[in-house]
Amino acid sequence: MKVFEKHVFVCTMGKTCAEQGGEELCSVLRQAVLDNGLKGKIRVNKAGCFDQCGHGPMVVVYPEQVWYAHVSCDDVSQLVTEHLIGDKPLERLLYDGSGRLDKTKKIK
């Protein structure tokens, strides 16, 4: 069995992610992966609650362990192009555990 290069988890449960569009976001991300010829390289899965309610929909990309907050379907194209294909995390959506990252801080 081939191991995926990246694994994307989308919160679709919990108190807020479901009502904030987690299911739709997961579907749109899956379709974008297919449309970009990434099937077999990148896996998109629904996930249970990340315990970060109110910041969703939440997305986590492994193996980089990059967390994103308030991701919308409108963000998917850029997320796929810049991060999943280009290996550059999408800074404007990065999550620091309390909300999106302060843009004045340098990303390590």
C-alpha cells in the first residue's frame, strides 16, 4: 500500500464546525484534490472535533502539522495550490491555538 504524501483532516463535527460548513468544505477539498490530479498523493478525511470550537471549520495538514482556522470553500483553490502542491502554508489562515496567527509574528 502506498503512503500518502499529505493527509488533510477537516473537522466536520463538534459544537461549531458542522454548522460552519465543515462537511461542504471537506467535499470541496476532495474534489479539488481530484481535479488537480492529486488522488493517491493527498488524502482528505472528515475528522471528529479538534476541541477548538468557534474557530472552524478547522483543517489540519500532515505531515507538516499545519493547522488552519475559519477555512471557507473560497479558500480551497489557494490552499491546494500554495500548500498541498507548492508546500507553502497559507499564512492568512494559520491557527495558533487561540485564533488566527498574528500577522506581525514570523512563522518558523
